[in-house]
Amino acid sequence: MISSRRLNAGGWTIFSEVIYPVRIPTHPNFVAWRRRSITIRKWLIRQLSREVREKLKEPRDDILEYADDAYDAIRRLILRHDNVLCKNTFTKLIDMRRSHYSTVTRYVTAYRRAYIDAQELECGITPYCAVLQMLRQLEGDFPTWVDVVQCSLPDDARVAFTDADFFKLCGVVIAKDDRLSLDRKRGFGEGASQVAAG
């Protein structure tokens, strides 16, 4: 959905009324809704680069009459057909390194977000490949655990592994890192207390 905060910043406080389309011409608010929706559609299109505006003008099956039509077309155009965006998203995912993040949790959270972006763009990264890449980056933090996970993957994981499996494993890694962080803090706190007491 379009950011209502962004529209409010642009003086479009009427957007909240446009979120729920009143496309039925006999509806009592149709005329006001239509006028506002067209105004927002024009504003949306003016926010685009010339290149993207030209792509929107290409022959299409749908008509960009209202704000939600324009928003959907822009989103589809940018998310589905922008090869540069897809390339950058794919590269970001495969180039992510654990060493670039202060904690395992931060790395896995960022990696999971990059994976979601790649999936939305249909970049062709399978959940199985994403897991292998993530596990490779975690070998320095959890060498034994990574070995166990890799050995426990089923023989057909290459084709059977799903997004849900990927997200579940991300959750397991984050929980494991959180437990270790808590244990380290507790150990550090006890050591500090003993030093202070001695």
C-alpha cells in the first residue's frame, strides 16, 4: 500500500479516504472519491523518473484510471521488470558476509530480509541455496552446529526445502545466538561481581 505518511507530508491528507475504493458509480461518495483518486494517481506518476514514466506509457492491458491502479502498475513494473533492481538484490544476498555484522542475529535478520526481497523480485534463489549460503557464513560462529544441520538435511532438500523451512532455520539461529548472548552476559556479570567482592 502507498505510505499514507508520505502522502500526508505532501499535503495529501485525503488519502485515508481513498484507501477504500468507492468504485461503484452509484455510491454517494463516488464523485469525490474519483476526483481524489485521480489527483493522487497524477501525484504518484509525477514522483517517478522519466524512464519509469515512459515504461508506464507502453501499451498495457490495464487502464491506469485511479490511484490504486497506478500504484499496482508501478509496483509491478519496478518489482517484476527492473533487471537492475533484480541484479542488485541478488548480488546483495549472495555477497552478504557474517563479518559485516556485529552479531549473528543482525546478520541473519539482514540476510532474511534480503532473501524476502529476492523472492518478491523472483530472482531465482531457492530456499535450499539460501540456507547453504547462510550456513557457510555461520561456520565460524557455530562450526559443530552447522555440520549437524548440513548432515541432517534430507536427500531431497534441494527440491523439497521451502520458504517456511528457510524462515524456521533463521529463527533457530537467532534463538541460538540470543541464548549464547544471554549466557555470555550472565557469565560476565558473575565474573564482575566476584571481582568487585574480592
